[in-house]
Amino acid sequence: MTNEKQNIMDVIINIMVDKLKVNPDLINEENYDKALTGKVFGLRSLDLMYLFLEIEKQFNVRIDTSKILDYEFNTINGITELILSTEAKSLS
């Protein structure tokens, strides 16, 4: 895993633990592809929206909201890939 990818994941995980109060024991590599709204994490739609807005703010990017509808913004790995991709347009 590249340093950039790990740094992005660290920020996502910090938001989930600090802001959304996700149990840090649940956040491990085997759960990175599990749905954030599924049984493991149990986030609600409002939590996901908060995460979305926090991600845009922290990384200074705009993510196409269609990515939520396409379930690309529903796993830790999915969010990381969106941030790394050209789909997340930098606001700079």
C-alpha cells in the first residue's frame, strides 16, 4: 500500500472513530470492503452524509454525488479509491 493511500485511509478511519463513534476494533483490513451501512459498521444514512461532507472538507475535494448512488462511497476502500481517482475534483 502506498503512503498516500495509507494516509487517506488514516483520515477516513479517524473521522469514523472520532466523529461517528465507530468502534475502532471493527476497523481492520478484513472490513475495509464491508458496507459502512451494513451489519459490521451499522452507519445510518445521516452518518454517511456527515462522512461525505467531512471527507470533502478534509481533502478539499468535490466528489460526484452519483458515486453514493452507485455504492462507490460505501466502503473504506471505495472512499479511498474515490479520493485517489480523478472523480474527486480538487477545489484548489
